[in-house]
Amino acid sequence: MKTILVIHGPNLNWLGKRESAIYGRQTLEEINTLLQKFAKTSHLSLLFYQSNHEGDLIDYIQKQAEKSAGIIINPGALTHYSYALRDALGALHIPIVEVHLSNIYSRESFRHTSVTAAVCRGQISGFGKDSYLLGLQILEKLIQQEGKKK
């Protein structure tokens, strides 16, 4: 069974409480449960982690990445300025999919730049909780493709 890291950045622990018009009404726990249901049918194991602290996210990635087949990450606001997180992700040799609940390109101009997207295989944004599910589905396919190459 392949292990996938699902990493949630700053303020995502407040989903369901904050700006529901932008982020939806689902809580982080509900999103994780949705992903877990998909993972069971796909024979994937998910490890969930959320932190409001950049260094904690980087420490977790460095600790867990070697044991993982891929990463889904919503870096939250760190998307737009964390070169340290970008460097941590860029050092990995596993597929990474960046996801966002809202369409970051239709929001404030400072959100239009993702410094982390360039080190990810792709980015999915604007589909609410389904951004995570789509990210997991794509990541599953990427892992299968890489397994066939070996």
C-alpha cells in the first residue's frame, strides 16, 4: 500500500469557520474524511498533517517524504512567499500536487503568484473540497505511471 502525505498549511484548521463564501463550509476534518474514503477504494494510505508554522511543515516533509509515494499540499498563504517550503518540496523525488480550495488567480493580486507550484507536478485550484479529491486522483495516476517505469 502506497502512502500519500496530505499537508495543510496555515489557517486551514479554521475551515468551516472562516470566509465560507471563499473556502466553503466543509471543515478540514470533513475534507480529510472525503479523501480517506477515496483512499480506501484505491488502496492508498494517507497521512494528514496541518500546521500554522512554516518550519513545522518543512520538518514534517523532511521526516516523512522518504517513506511516501507522493504529496498533496495546500500551502495556504505560504504559497505566495515561502521559498523555504519551495526548497523543501523541490528537493524531493516524488510527485507533488498543489491544491487550493479557491481560485487563487481570481482573488487579490498578491495571491496570483505561487512560488511552490514550479516544484510540483501540477496545481488544482478553485473547486472547493473537490480540488483535494482531484489532486488525490491525479496523484494516484502519477504514482501508477511511475511504478510502471521501474
